[in-house]
Amino acid sequence: MITLRKLASLADGTRRRKLPHLLRDIEEALVSGRSVDRVFLRGLLRLVSGDEAWPESLRQAADAAADAVVMDESELPRQLNSLRHGMLDALGVDWADWDRRSPMDDLSDRSGIEELSPVRVLLDGVRSHFNVGSIMRTAWAFGFERLWIRPETASPEHRRARRSAMGAAECLAWDVSPPEGPPRDVSGPLFALELGGTDIGNFPFPREGTVVLGSEEWGVSPSLMRRARADGGVVSIPLRGGKASLNVGVAFGILARYWTDAL
């Protein structure tokens, strides 16, 4: 790790951009129970509080965090998190969901994972890598067995998909499906999440099967809609506001809760 002396010698702009990254590393170490150099951390926080280029509120927050290093350690990770995001805002740097990791996301420990359910999701032309990763994260969180993707879907191996999957890309099994969807010998019916179907509150979810999610622009392809209508049906989420549709990842999250509750 860089020393405090080296950090102080950096050009002002370089040092200010580096500080949030250092705070993130320390925050993650605290959350995971790893040891932290308290002297280094206090010195780093004093660099923030002593830099008049930062807003006064951030300088005060850095002082409070420096005191918490020795006085109230239980609040320290949250204080560092708040300070870090305040600094990113001051620098004009956008942050995304993958810029943080919940302490619950220890994917190396599978002791709390229940048996996977025989439910699957097929992505039919979902183009956004972020959406693919988000869907993988939700599918793994709800215990889905597998993800299928049609060839035109964004790859789960892309770095953006892996980032938004938050580790689920390494856990959830996935395959590229044939053009017509999952093989016919895959257990359970195939049904579609699309507009104009049965209200999700009344839909007869199968005990096992595959749900199709369509592309962000065109929805589920006609060939898969025909197969779904002849097989498991079409389910819809009723909307009462000013928008006629939801983000595909958000819609899948709603469906995943309804479906797994029905199992």
C-alpha cells in the first residue's frame, strides 16, 4: 500500500482521486474482518480533513471518522462509506451498484444456500450487459437452477455483466440455448413474461419450468411467444402509473418473488 508520505507528495488532483479508492479497500477490509493499519487510516483521514478543497461537511466527516478509529469502531465502516461517496460526488464521479459489496455477499460460503429450485430463465435478445448481470444476480439470489441465453443476448462473460452480477456469474449455471429456446427435453413448461398476459397475481406458476424474458426494445420474439402460448402461457405485471413497461431486470425480480413463493 502507498505510504502517507508518498500520498501527500502526489499532485493535488491525483491524490484526491486516489483517496476514495483507498477508503474503499479499508472499508472492505473492516467488513470482512481483516486487519487494518489504524495509524495509516487516521493519517489518510487527516489528509482529507486538512484539504480545504473538499467541502466543509466532508472535512468534518473525515475528522469524525478519524476519531471513530479509536473511539467508536462499530460505526467506522458506515462512516467511511458515507465519506467515500461524498468525495466521489464532490469529484463529479458517478458510482454504480457494483461499486459496493454487501457484507452478505460472501459467495465463498455456501452453507446458507438452500437446494436450487427446478426453475430457469431464458434471455431472448437482452442486449444490455448490465441487465444480463442484474438478472443473473437475482436468479441466484432466488435459487434458480439455470440461465439460458439465445445467441443474440449479451454475454454473461462480458466484464460489465460480471460486474453487475456481483459474483453470481461464477455461481449460476448458464448455457447458450438453441434458436428455438431450451431443448424440448428440459423439464417443465416454457412461459413468457410479456405485456397482455395473465395478471401475475393470478398466474398458475409451474412447479418447474422456464420463463422467457424478451429484449429491451422488441420484447419476446414471435417464435418463442407462440411456443409459450401453446405451453405454459404468458404472465404480465399490472402497472397503474404513467409508464407502460418496466426495466427487464426489475420485472424479473418481481416475477422471481412471485414464482418462488408459489413453489
